[in-house]
Amino acid sequence: MFRNFKVVSQVIFGRGAFDQLDDILEQKRFDQKAGMVFLVDDVFKNHPLRNRVPVKEHDLLIWVNVDDEPKTKQVDALTAEVKQWKSSASGPALPEGVIGIGGGSTMDLAKAVSLMLTNPGSSVDYQGWDLIKNPAVYHVGIPTLSGTGAEVSRTTVLTGPDKKLGINSDYTVFDQIVLDPLLTVDAPPVQRFYTGMDCYIHCIESLQGTFLNEFSKSYGEKSLELCQAVFLNNWKPVSDDQLMMASYFGGMSIAYSQVGVAHALSYGLAYILGVHHGIGNSIVFDYLTDFYPEGVKEFRKMVARSGVSLPRNLTAGLSSEKMEKMIDVALGLAPLWENALGRDWPNIMTRDRVRDLYQKM
């Protein structure tokens, strides 16, 4: 059986596209008292973007902090805050939309909250594949960083009490995304690099995976070409546009396939050590010559050209208990390992081999 997967149904791209957000949302404001919820990265609290967010009288603006990667408890707290706001106001019980403005973490929070407003219990209950039963409220993603692919993916990656694992569902996919390269021009170079490498690694893992098909290959090849243009050939203004489209295509390339070894191992680093996703992928990828030799070689050229120094010795002195838990988290991501190594992956990627890789980091 071929999977009939969900894609973002409405996409707007272009420099200055953010200025059309008010008009886009107006088409969804059927009951003015219902209001919209804006989840905005708090780095923009004192930024000119603050005054451009089209918040109306009955809307709720929440500044979210993503210094740490999104956690299930943060999603549950935000959901409770929105429900409390709705219960104390007149009008419908649900907002008419949730809009996430920020990087991948902020967009993941927006996706998760939009799901939890219509599904009972805790977000912990839905970490896995296709566990969501009810459609989310209308939700919009607006990236201010490029690379994660969160704007098009069917997952919202969350760290829970026992694991780091996404809410993977067709209902997770945004209804609308606004891709405005001007929103990314002020991104710190180091942050821009790491989110860009997340995209690059998506492509390598997808293009070399056992799940590869022409659909994924077409998107992955174009994304890879754009990443190479940005990180090896130029740093011109057009590179912001290129990287934004690389992120879009990279996210699409794994929609019908999967990521692989780097992502699986980086989840373990994130769960135990709190390492951010793009940084974790980069740290791990540098040790994966046995799996992606050409990709690692090119990646190292990008690192050298960027002037970024990858963190080292993260696992030095790590207790055996934490090391074993880190291995558990990584090996718990079976679809990623199967894509990377095939169905016999449990016999190839043993606990000892995972431990050896982590100890090098």
C-alpha cells in the first residue's frame, strides 16, 4: 500500500509576504470573538517584527521561550493557558487558529498546541506515529529561520519524561505557511549555519536511505543543490531565498521517506544533554564517515568555510546510567534506523556500536 500523506495546502512565498498575514487570517475569522492565538519566539519581544504581528482585539499573543527544545510539559502548559483564556472570555470554546512565528521549535510548539486543543489528555500520550484522532484547529507556520523543515513536516518534535519523539500525524501538518526570506536576514550566522546543516543532513539521509523513491529523490536533490549553493558557493542576499526553499524541499524529501543515523543519535544527545537539534545533528554527522562518507566530506568543507567550531567532548564523564538511557532513546527510533540500514538494522547497529559512537563525541 502506498501512503496517502498530507501536505501543506496553502503556501505563500516571497520577500515581504509576511505583510499579507492579516489578509490571510481575515479569511478564517468567521467569529471575531473566537480569536486567534499567536505563539511568537520571545527573541522578537523588542524587535520591529513585534509591531507587525496582526493581533486583533479578541486575539491572544503568547511569547514563547525556546532556549531549550520543546518539551511535552511546555506544550501542556501552553494548551492550558489557551483553554483558560477561552474559558474566561465570551465566544466559542476554541480559537479559530494558532499561528507560530519563529524557528523550528516555535513552529513545533504551534503545531502541538493546535493538536492538543482538540485531543484529550497530555501531549505525552501522542508521542509516536498516527496516535492523534481529532483534527487540529487551523494552524499557520511562519519560519524566521530556515533549515529545519518544520514548516512542512508531519511531526512536532517533543522531549517527554521518557523519550524524545515527535507527534507524527497527518493532522500535524500546517494548513498555511508564509515563507518570507526577509524574516531570516537578521539570524545570527552560527544559528543560520546549524539550521542549514539540519537541512543538508535531511537530504543526505533521505537520498541514501532504503526508503528512497523518485518522489523523495526529486525534492532531496533540489534541496541538496540549494544547500551546496548557499554553504559552498556564496553568501549573497539571494542565499536567504535559496536556504528557505532548501528547507521546504528538504522537509518534503523526508515526508515520503525518512531521516537516518544522524537524527537518531542526535535525539539521544538532546534528551540527555539538552543539545539543540541542528547542533546535535552536526556534532553527530561529523563522526558518520562509515555511513555517509561523501556527505561527511562535503559537510566538513561547509564547517571550515563557515568558521564554526563544532562542540567536542560532550559525553566525557557521562555516567553509565545516562549513557545507557541515551542509547535507549536513539535505538527507540526504529523507522530512522530501518531507512538508514535496512530491515536487518538491529543486527547492524548494536548497543555497543551506538555506545562507541557516543563515546567519540
